[in-house]
Amino acid sequence: MITVERSFVVGLPLDELVAYLEDFSRTEEWDPGTVRCERLDGGPVLPGARWRNTSRFRGRTTQLEYRLVAREPSHLMFIGENKTVTATDDLGFEAESATLTRLNYRASLRFKGLARLATPFLRAEFERMGDEVAERLPGAATQRRG
């Protein structure tokens, strides 16, 4: 399994940042690997909501179906799956002030079958992507606000 963790401050109040990130389709705005992400169901975003995420990694395009498995005032968790990988995005939120929120971001990937053999060789690339998320997400979230 590969786990990438980043902690950074976003210039939004906690509840606004949670509201922004609970809509997983917004990964298009801040996740460097996401090409497209669309909601598969309707209604309010509650646990069980689903999205189809199309990502590009190492020149290949793949799709995962994500679902929201936890939605709390200071925590979101999404799990995505296809035949080769299970991906977990675990987001924890801490108010730094009335207008700033610390996001503790953890992305984990568990490869299945023969794909597991590639795990050691992919870690560095996922670390780089974690750095890009930490750079892009704060701007994307605050820009959305305006």
C-alpha cells in the first residue's frame, strides 16, 4: 500500500472548506491526476453519494467509482475502486482561526493482483502528486469562494 500525507492551511473557514471538498467532482480543480469527475447520483451529498473519477497516471487513463463513506463536521472520507486498486482519500479539518483551516490530507492506494508488484516503484510519483495537491488545493478552494 502507498500512503501519502500532507498537512496545509487553506484560507477558508472550516465549514466552507468541508462544503467545498465534500463534492468530489471538484477534484478536477485541485487533483493533478483527475481528468474528469462526475456525480453518479443526485440529491444532497451524504454518505453513499457516488462519483466516477477519470484519472491519468503515467500516460494511462483509468476510472474509479468513488463513494462518500464518512461526512462529519471535521472529517470526510471517500473510497474509490476499480479492478486494480482501492483508493482512500481521508480528509481531516482543524480550525486555525475563524478564516483559516488546516487540512490533514491522506491518500492511500492498495493495489490488487499483479498490480501490487508495482507498488514500490510508484511511491515517488505519488509523493510528487501529494506535493501538487498541497500546492493546488488551497488556491482552488479560495478561488471557488470568490
